[in-house]
Amino acid sequence: MKEYIEKAYVLIEALPYFNQFNGKTFVIKYGGSIMTDEKLKKNLFEDISLLKLVGINPVIVHGGGPAINEMLKKLQVKSKFVNGLRVTDQETMEVVEMVLGASINKEIVAMINQLRGKAVGICGKDGGLIKATKKRFPDNDIDLGFVGEVVSIDPTIVENLIANDYIPVIAPIGCDDEGNTYNINADTVAGKLAIALKAEKLIYLTDVDGIRLNPEDENSRASVLSFSEIKDLIEKGKIQGGMLPKVESCIEAVSQGVVRTHILSGLLPHPLLLEIFTDQGIGTMIVND
Amino acid sequence: MKEYIEKAYVLIEALPYFNQFNGKTFVIKYGGSIMTDEKLKKNLFEDISLLKLVGINPVIVHGGGPAINEMLKKLQVKSKFVNGLRVTDQETMEVVEMVLGASINKEIVAMINQLRGKAVGICGKDGGLIKATKKRFPDNDIDLGFVGEVVSIDPTIVENLIANDYIPVIAPIGCDDEGNTYNINADTVAGKLAIALKAEKLIYLTDVDGIRLNPEDENSRASVLSFSEIKDLIEKGKIQGGMLPKVESCIEAVSQGVVRTHILSGLLPHPLLLEIFTDQGIGTMIVND
Amino acid sequence: MKEYIEKAYVLIEALPYFNQFNGKTFVIKYGGSIMTDEKLKKNLFEDISLLKLVGINPVIVHGGGPAINEMLKKLQVKSKFVNGLRVTDQETMEVVEMVLGASINKEIVAMINQLRGKAVGICGKDGGLIKATKKRFPDNDIDLGFVGEVVSIDPTIVENLIANDYIPVIAPIGCDDEGNTYNINADTVAGKLAIALKAEKLIYLTDVDGIRLNPEDENSRASVLSFSEIKDLIEKGKIQGGMLPKVESCIEAVSQGVVRTHILSGLLPHPLLLEIFTDQGIGTMIVND
Amino acid sequence: MKEYIEKAYVLIEALPYFNQFNGKTFVIKYGGSIMTDEKLKKNLFEDISLLKLVGINPVIVHGGGPAINEMLKKLQVKSKFVNGLRVTDQETMEVVEMVLGASINKEIVAMINQLRGKAVGICGKDGGLIKATKKRFPDNDIDLGFVGEVVSIDPTIVENLIANDYIPVIAPIGCDDEGNTYNINADTVAGKLAIALKAEKLIYLTDVDGIRLNPEDENSRASVLSFSEIKDLIEKGKIQGGMLPKVESCIEAVSQGVVRTHILSGLLPHPLLLEIFTDQGIGTMIVND
Amino acid sequence: MKEYIEKAYVLIEALPYFNQFNGKTFVIKYGGSIMTDEKLKKNLFEDISLLKLVGINPVIVHGGGPAINEMLKKLQVKSKFVNGLRVTDQETMEVVEMVLGASINKEIVAMINQLRGKAVGICGKDGGLIKATKKRFPDNDIDLGFVGEVVSIDPTIVENLIANDYIPVIAPIGCDDEGNTYNINADTVAGKLAIALKAEKLIYLTDVDGIRLNPEDENSRASVLSFSEIKDLIEKGKIQGGMLPKVESCIEAVSQGVVRTHILSGLLPHPLLLEIFTDQGIGTMIVND
Amino acid sequence: MKEYIEKAYVLIEALPYFNQFNGKTFVIKYGGSIMTDEKLKKNLFEDISLLKLVGINPVIVHGGGPAINEMLKKLQVKSKFVNGLRVTDQETMEVVEMVLGASINKEIVAMINQLRGKAVGICGKDGGLIKATKKRFPDNDIDLGFVGEVVSIDPTIVENLIANDYIPVIAPIGCDDEGNTYNINADTVAGKLAIALKAEKLIYLTDVDGIRLNPEDENSRASVLSFSEIKDLIEKGKIQGGMLPKVESCIEAVSQGVVRTHILSGLLPHPLLLEIFTDQGIGTMIVND
């Protein structure tokens, strides 16, 4: 009987979210260690298929992970460096496009389709999704080759895929009007896309369980952070490294209409379900003041 | 962490049912002791409002319970009896109509509306829903007055209310072409209506927790019973009294296209949610062989 | 031949009204002596069915008439009085709801359905139609119990019934957010509903043939009265009693968009047809200045 | 009061016809003496505009009347005769087309438009409405020039005009695949068009008040005639002259799905209204056995 | 091979125009010598049918040409003259209507229909297309009878015909509210209609190959003229006679939203195709500055 | 003038094809030498963009060409051989997928998008387009690894892209239910896809100008070949090598509803335009007997 009552409470807690999120779009950035853990990947795609089943529209943006470096090594492409930063020359870019646009992208598509979802993999060139340009580094005027930044997003192709009930899977590659191809930071693409799609949620699945108020202290995770709190943490240097572009994308997204943004650990079991259908969630949510 | 995993499993179990039942109609017969227990009533209508919220179309058929007898007593209407069965004469029928069609029906409507549902209460006269006639008792040719049986159901008004997102609440009263009003068994009305609506489910909320293989043995509840098993139990006399019309309506409903029929205890907490969104359920399900 | 010509002229007079009123909503308040005259009732419902047949959307609001007092008497409910006004206590309210919401309401529904119309009877609780509150009597601060006034009308359920080609029949009962039930003046409900429905016409079927300029003089009926004329009559005390709330509802309705309001005698043969399809009409029409 | 009751009865009689004929198509052949009587013409077009107003779709087919002969005379076109029948040679045909297709057709259009109807005048060439061929006279093999008969009707243009709420006015002229123009009997065109349009009614407005059982006896008009009765009258030679093609078109039309066909006097006041909206009618109705 | 390449270039030149003009309306005024040359007429209607085939909506406005005078002569109608201008009296107007509204109009309809187009011929009376009035000559106050000017255009009937995939063929006749018929300059009708239809193009097919900068010099045709250039030519008296109303209609049309206006020679082979689907065109195009 | 007339004739010839092919789907297999000639590629994609512009729905299926071998060489993947046929082992398959699915596919997409088309590149995994299995070689039972054949086509994703006005670009890769990836012959994919899409045309752009009756004789190209003629040529061994799967796909496609199939030289200028919009065409068309 007690088990029944507990089940009933989980359901009563979850049911209103179903209604609230029905027909809404969630942009999910997926990267980091999950990409190389078969079990976590399978769990994740199962959860994403379940979301689709109950009327939520997940959109996946993926990064490249270690696969790019492996392929560069196999092809014996030697990287040049400027100020310690690796340059993406033409040859490197071709490898990046092959790995992101085919190896990783189509693997995700095939895994979701095996789980009875219907995924379609595209990159930023398809349907003119991402117009990019060479990224400028204003501080020190260096040229890192085909490292790009987003000029504009035309979300039509993604909206069409959603309307036709597909799960779009997007490789973070764009091109400019001259036909040059650029490799773009996947976190940034996810943020800009969430804005262009007027998404309900932007979710970063990472290797950490949210934002810690004290980076050293495991138990200092914040459940919810407002803009002013987040800015304070940034100023104090407590948010660094790979977390910084995620947090900045969250701030930008919320400022421009995305209702809620989340940073979660992809290493927990079923993080998306727990974050979406329970009142407390399991990561850090960044919201407007 | 363990709590999280358990929550996740409840969700993973429940999610496919959401999709499966989205847009489907459930006819729920509600009667017996729940009708006089304020807390159970409130829980029930909360659950029904949640079902509506997640895209299921509940239709409520209610009985009269002790309120009819109370009112007859107050009005000092003396019942006549034939062969030990009470006769529903004109005066009694007027009382039955007032209690079922207004007192009980509008109380349910008001309670659901307070819970943010949108209920509309009607009886079988409205929109020509139930065409009835005097019930014949073929075995012993007696006349019980305005005790009726269903001649035909025109479910249009119920379908219209569903299409406009209302929860229909139905009093089991019908009339014939001459304008005579009849009191009809609510279990039968629920069964016929489920068939006419091509409902996904027909659910009887009763005072017992399903069908027992051995009426004496509390632990002998059957989770699922096939037609042949049910018929065997009836022949052996193990299904009797108020349970009999429910079981017969279940058999008729399943034979005519209602996918699943259930007999549950309305005295458990949240019986509808547990029956609908868990794999095991909590009552007895009667299905085709 | 002369007969033909006269018929032709009736048709030529009537035809433009058909076109003008096609798809328009008429709110018809029905009460008084017609309620107890079987022949007048039948004629009235035949005319209402004809109106529906030719594309007009009639909405019926009914009062209670003598039936409420009869039932109170049967149940030996003793009325309390404050300042000479009867108090509607809880017990009285329950009787009012049963009589209005079931006995009278469903009788009208059944009669119209026998005439091949399709009626659906509801009260102000259904679909949240009428939000009510305890009526305040500002002049002398008395408490008459569950005598209510309209807080707001949500006409959606009535519009849905019209859109599905039903004739809505409405009992003037509402409830507040705490679930208290109130008895409301049917004339007022008809007027507020006509406004909320943006009705073309609001028609009061009464026991008199319109408004007399001189109450003593049978032949002083006014065909048309403007606002200023009506206000003058009120100030001079020539409109009194039950006529007053009707006239005030007419004034309010016309001020808020109802095109024409009428006060007719329901005791004439086919008063609705004659009022609607002839140039002269048979009662008093109240219009804007 | 008596006048009121009579008015009410006319309305009660007429109302069901409004519903029955709403959205239905009536093909009205108009010819004979009405064409030269300004008052009758105006009355007729007023009635047709009223029909349109109340949701009936009138389609007018007109003949030529005396205007053709007048124009032939003015132009000093001498007619040739074969076996006593006038030959429509090329020159005559050009005159016929000008008079039917412009003078008469556009006069009707302009009169209806002045009465706030919306008429559009076309001939059988427009939109490929009437495919015609030279009429063969099987009995005596004579050539009467451009006297045509209907090969096929493509009612699309008429249906389009109806769908756009116009009153189509049709001149009985057709052409063949070589571009030859033919003058066709207007009664026949009306009949064939009624069939092609699946019209509810085919109405001939003539100079007589229907079919007489005894041509000599003014009072022998038949209200309704069945196929067998009509055939009997034809065989006995009691239907002759201009009435014959009308009757034959009626028979053909009813056999092929036109519900009712009428032959009326256009000289009575408002014949269409009386025929359509009263139970008795004023002419002869020909129906299936 | 060279032939192939040339074909390919014509196609590459033409293809974008197909897309650009798909679903657009072209008003084509057709008059002058083409009207009496059977071969040119056939070519023209073939081209118009092709335009319709590829998704352009041609609308034809025709003049009367010599046929009117021939018929006046045949009928021995003597024209009166005022200040040297012919008066269109009632009798003349009747002839004009017959010739324009039937002889010419229906001949065009029949020719297009033989070429598998679907044409419908109407005049300005049909569907209330052209409301006209007696033309005023402000300079010298003379009365030329039923010479009309356009008061207003209701393009609904033409839009309906286009929407139903017909090619409208329009005779330049209108009437006023009193039912008087007027003959209106066809060039003016074409211009006003192009404006009312929000046409993409207004094309005048004439006997000359456009506007010459020097009327004497055959080779001085201008391909494109702006408003200021055209006005300059008018002021210098270099545009005269029948060309003047065409040019003025072009100016008015372009000022009011018609995108491009053209004056072409109808004597060239396939002038419409060459003007529409080639970059250079063959006549004079008048555009906004 | 002569030039004008020639232009007009090209247009008159081309116009009916526009109408005929509007909204129709053409599957275009593109491979061979064009893939490495920048000018030919650009011309081809310009023509494809023009086709889209005028309402035709082109679908591109591409092969891999020399790029796959180049990448295998760079990665120093050594091919194994069985019976002289190269084995596609796991490592080779990964390279094939990267080159087909990203390098070539996205280059085509980017080029079309630069020409203002809207292309979207997918492979057979996306949306479950191609279900494949290991190809069996029945004659000699060898295992060539991940060389696949088509089990079934679900064209929904391609139809969705067409409906949203994209040009689908398809890499001939499929997977089975276990998630194995296969490289499939692009000619076969094009043929099966044309059938599944109920395409109007299937066009192979090759390095030769069609099918020669005598392979040695340049001037022996057949314009049209029927099934019996083609089968005769195959039996006589006159169709061999890479031409054979194309011809077999054409035969299968025509048998299953594709209206026309073509084998053209992609080395001619604008081969698609000339084949589609001229009566004669430039390659070999294979049609049903």
C-alpha cells in the first residue's frame, strides 16, 4: 500500500508538467563524457524518445568530443598553434566536418531510430540553418582559421522537422556566403538555436552536477541561480573553463525569451526525466531576476 | 539517489501510457460509499481533473446512493412493493429525477469546477442522449413502474462536450417518445455509453477491490479475468448482488469494442491514477479471451 | 385570389427577416402563467423549434413559478422572513435547486425534444456559466441567505451548445468560489446572458402585452419606447413590480450591445413568430435613443 | 387578433420550406408574355432576389420572345422556310445571338442588380457550358440551319457562380467543336441544366396556370400529375404546342433526379413565392409515379 | 550543339519569369487591326491559353472595332453629331451593346474554348462590375448621349472567375443606378480594372510597336520610358490620338500599384510571350521614375 | 525578327512542359566525371535550382566518386579482396560514411544554397529512409562486408522535405535493425527511391550521352528504347559495366509506376533543361512497351 501511495505521489507531481510542456521545444546540448559511455548514451536517447512520445519536442545539439582528435591523429594532420591556441586550417576543418557531420551525427540518429524514435541529422549548412563567419578574438588579434561564430540562425528547417514529428540532431557546423565551412562552439549553437526556436527550455548535459557556489565543495551546488547571483559568481572567478560559455549562453537565452535554462550532470541516471517531471530537479536552473 | 532512481522508474513506467491514452475516452461509473465520504470524493475529482489535464477524456456516470431514500423519507412518499421489489411510481420518479438530476449531479459539477476542471452535468433527456422504455422482467411478469432500460444511446451531446473540453457528468435518467421519465441502473448506463462512445476504458469504482475468486478470501482477488473465467465464476454463483450487473456490463462492453474494463475499489487512495499509469493496476481487469 | 395575395404579402414581409436573423442568437426569458398552461407551453416550444429550424439560435432562460412553493410546502420547509422578505436558507436553496435544475429544466428539454428540437438543459454551475455571490441590499442591510446576484458570465458552454445546434435551456442558479449555491432572478440572468452572448434580441415572455403608458388603460400599450421615454415612465412610477427588473435588464442589455429587446405577452398565440417576422410586432420594443 | 392568427399560420406553413430549400438550386425558365410586361418582370425579379436572400439558389434560363423577330425585321433579314418551318441561317443566327446574348440577357442582369441581387449573364459558350450540335429531325429529314440541340452540359461555370453567390442568367445558345453557334429551345436547356445541376426544382413560368385535364375547361387544372397520368394526357392529345417540350423536359428531369418540376402561370402575382412556400401551390406539379 | 545551347539560353532566360509571374494577373487590352485578322487572333488566343496553362491569370478587355459601325449601317441608324463628335443615342447604344456584349465577346470566348482554354465573357453590368455615369466633357459642355465614364469598379466577379480558373473576357459596357447603359472607352476600362485587380501587368496590344521618340522615325521606339520622360513627350505633343488614353491609363495604373505597363504591337508574332518571357521585350514599358 | 520568332518557338515548345511537370518529383542521380569538374557542377546545380523555382521537385542522389579512395589512401586503409572484389570492412565503411555523408553531401548542399536554392542533405539513416541489409551474391557465395542492398524505403522524410520546399540531397547509406551501416549502390538507391516517391522522372546523369545500339559507334545513340528493345540489347551483351545497374533500375522503375526514365550525359551544357523542356531531348529515354 505504501508503495502505491508513493507511486501515486510521483504521478500527481509529474502530471501537471506533462500538460505544461506539451508541444513545447527543449534544446538539449549533449557532450562530454556521456559521448563515450555506451550505457549512458543509450539511457539518454531512451529518455529523449520518451519525451517525444509524450508530446515534447526535443532538439539535440552535439559536440565532437575525442573523436575529432583521434581522426586528426590517424590522418597525421599536424596542428599549428598561435598563442597556444590550435588553428583550424582547411585540412583540419575537412576532418572536423566529416567526424561531426557524419560519424557522430549519424550514430546518434541510428541509435534513436533503433529506440523507435524518428531522428534526422543535419548540420548548420542544411536549409541554411546557421550562417557563420570567422570568429574574431578582439583582445588579441589572432587568426585561428575556420573557427567560426554564429551570424544568424534560420530555424525553419528545424521547425519543419519538428512539425513532421522528427527529433532533429544538429552538428555545430556553419558556412558563410562564400561557401567557407566553420567549426562553431556547440554550447553557443545550442543557446542561439534555443532563442531562434523560442524554446521552452535549454538544457546542458555536462560532466558536473550543476554550478557550485564553492568550486571546491561538492555539496555547494545551487538549485536555482538568478542573473545577479550568476554575475556575481562570474566576477568572483568562481565559474571558469568549459562552464563559462554554457553559463553565458544560458544568460543570453533567458534574456531573449527561453523560459528556463538548466545545467545538469549527464552522468546521473535519467537526468532529463528527473529534471523535467519533478518539482526539485537535479541540477542548476538559471532564471531571470 | 535511490529516491531519484525510484522516481525515474515510476516515470518510465507511466510515460508510455500517457501517449497511449492521449485523446482516448474513459467512462467512469462512480457510486457506493465514496459518494458520502467527502475526502474520497475530493481525491477522486482531483484525479479526474488531472486525467483531463493530460489529454484523457473522462466521462462520469453517477448513481444516486442514499440521497434518494432520504428525500423520499422527508417527503413521506410511501413505496409500494410487488414481489418484494419496490415500485417506482410517478411520485417516486419525480423525486428520483430531482435528486439525481440536480442535487447529486450539480454537486459533482461544482466540485470539479472548484478544482479547475470544466464539468457539465446532464441527464439522459438532454440532447436525446438516452432513449428508454419500461423495463420488462421476463421471468415474472411484474410492473415496477418507471424503472427503465436503455433502448438506444445517441452519444452526440457527450461527444460535443468532450470536443469542447468539458468533463460530462451524467445522471442515469431517460425518457421515451411519450415523454415518460425512467430511472435506469447506472452501471448499465455506463456500459452502454462506453460502447456508444467507442471508449478505451470502462471503469467501475466500487466498494470492493475487484473480483475475488473466493468471495470469502480477501487475498483471492484476480488481476485479470478472461471471458471464459468470468463466465465460469458466474455459473458457480461466485459473483452475486451488485457486482453482477457491473460484470455483465463489462462483458457486453468488451464484446462491442471497449478495449479494457476495470472493477476497482474507490476506497483506495488515487485508484484511477494507479490503475491507469502503472503496469500492474490495483483492481480486476476483464478482457476478451 | 385575394387569399393568395395576402399570403404573398405575409411572405414578402417575413422573408427579409429570415435573412437578417439567420445565425443570430435570441435570448428568451419564459415565465409566469405560460408555465402552467399546457397548450401555451406546447405552442411556445413549437415556435422555438421552428426558429431553430430556420437558422435562428434561441436560448431559453426559465424561472421557477409556483412549483418551488409547492415543493417547499410538501417538504414542510418553514420559511423565515426578514423585513417581510423571505430568507432562502440552506434547506430552501436545496429545494430550489432540485425544482429549477431538474423538475422544470428537464421538463422543457423533454418537450422540445419531442417536437424534434434538440435541447440541452443546464444551470449556471455547468461549465462555470454563472459566477454568483450573495446579493447585497444596499438600502437596508439585510441577509436573505442564498439569494444571489451575477458576478460574471462565461458564455462558452452556451456558445458551444449553439455551435453544436442545440437549444440551451438554462436554470437561473449560480455558485461562488467556495461552492455555495445561489438562486438568482431569472430576468436578470436573461439580460446578462444576452449581453455576454452578444445576442441580437432579448425577449421577455410575460403575462401582459407590453408596457402601458397608463397602467389603467388597456389600449395604451407602447409599440416602441426609447431610453428617455422609459426613464420618464420609471420616474413617474408607472412601471412597477415584476415589470421593473425586466425593463432595467432591457435598458442594460441595449446599452451593452444587444440590438433589440422586447416585452411580450406569452398568452397570445405564437407571440414569437409575430414579433420576429412581422413589421409591427405585438409587444413593446425598447431601443436606444 | 384574427389577422395576427392568420399571419402566424402563413408563417408556420412557410417556415419548414425555408429549412428544406436552404442551399438548394431552383432552375427557373422564364418566357412568354411576362417578358414584355414591365410590372410582372419587376415583381418576378424581386421574388427571385428574395429567394436568393433566404438561401435558395435561383438559376434563370430565358427565351427570346418577340425581340428577335423585331430585330430581324429591322435588319430586313428575310427568312427562308422548309416544310413551313423557318430556317436559321448564318445571318439569322448572328441576330439571335446578339438579341439573346446581349439585349435580353443583360437587361435581366441589370434589373436584378438594381434590386440588390447580384446577377451574372452568360450564354452556353461561356465556360463551355453547353456543347451543342445541329438538331436532327428524324421524321422528315430537313435542315433548319443553326437550330441546335444539347449534346452535353458542363455545369461547372454555373456552380461556380452559385458558389460565389451570384444569380446566373443563361441565354440558350451553344456551340459545337468547330465553333458553329446554335440557337436551342430554352425549355430544353432549362431541363437539361436542372439535371446537370442536380437541382431541387425545375420551374416553368408560362402564360397558363398549369396543365388542364380538359383544355377547354378553365377549372380543370391538375395540381399534381404523375408520370402515368401525364403520359395518358399526351397520348390522348390533350397536351400540345408549346406545352409539350415543357412537359417532356419535366418528365426527363424528374426521371434523372430533379426532385420536383412545376408549370406555373407567370401572370399571377408572386407565383414563385406562392408555389414554393405554401402547401398547395398554384400550378401543376409533375412527379414520379 | 549550338542549337542546343541557344535553346538552353532561352530557357534559362525565361524560367525565372515563370516563377515571378506565377499566380499573377495580367490585364490585356486587345483591339485594332488584330480584331479583323483571323491568323493574328488565333495566335493571340493560343498565347493567352499558354499563359493560363503556366499559372498566369490573363484578363482580356476588348474594344469594338469596325463591327459596330457595320451593324449601325446595316440597321440604317443615322448618327447625330455635336461639335463634330458622334452622339451615342439610345438606339445606337442598343446596337453597341449587342455587338460588344454578344457578337465580339462570345466570338473571343468560343475561340479560346476551342484552344482548350476556359473563357467566360461578361460585360460591366454582370456582378455589378462597372458602375458608370454619363461622361462629362468639362472643356466644352456638350452631351454625347450614352458615352460613359467609370465611376467605380467592383472586381469581385472577375476575381471569382480567376479563382475558378477561367479567362475573363470583358466588354467595356457599364450602367448607372437608374439602369442606363453606357459605352466606355476600352483602354480606360482596362486601366481601371488593372488597378482594381492589383494586376502585375497592364498590356495594350495596338497596331504600333510602342512609343516612338520621334513619331516620324520608325527606329526611334523607346524600350522603357519613365514618368518624367513620358510627360515630356506629351507636353511636346509627340503622343497623340488613340495612343494618348493608353499612355494616360498606363500612368494612372503604375501610380496606383500596377507593377508594369506595356504598349506592344499586336501585329508581331507572339508578342505576349516575347514581352513576358524575355529580358528585352518588344514594345515600350512605362514605369515609375 | 528571326531571332524573336525562334525564341517564341522555344517558349511555345517549353510552356506545356511547365504545366505538365508542375508539382512533380524528379529523382536525379548524379555521379561520374561531373563530380570533379567545378564548372559542370555549378551549371548542374543552377539548373536544379531553376527546376525548383518553376515548381518541379528535384531530389538528388549522389555517389562517392574518387573522394572515397583518396581518403582511404590518406588513412592508409588497406583493402582486402575476395575473388577480386574489394571488401568493405568496418574501417572502410566508416570512411565511406564520412566521405559520402559529410564531405560530398554537405558540399552539394552548400553549393545549392549559395545559388539561392534550399537544400537539405541526409543519408538513408535519417528518418529511417533506407532499411538495408548485407548484399547477397547468390552466384558465388562471398562476403564483401558492409556492401548493402535496399530492404525497404520509407520516403516520408523526403516527402516532408519536398513539402517544405527543400531540395533533398541523399547519400546512399543505409542501416539494418542492429545498427550496422551499409554502403549501397547509388544507382539502385535512386531507382528504388523514385518508385517509393511515385516520381514522374528518374534521370541518370552519366559520362556518356545515352545508350548506343552499337557500343563502338558514336552515332548510334537511341532516343527512345522500349522494354523489349532494351532486353534484347542486354541479352546481346551490348549493355555492360556501370550502364547495366542504371538500365536495370530504369526497367524496374518504369514497371512500378515511374512515368519516364532517362540516361543522359552530364557533360553536355544544361542537360536537364534540354531533356525536360524540349520535345526531342538529348539522351536515351526508356519506356514501357
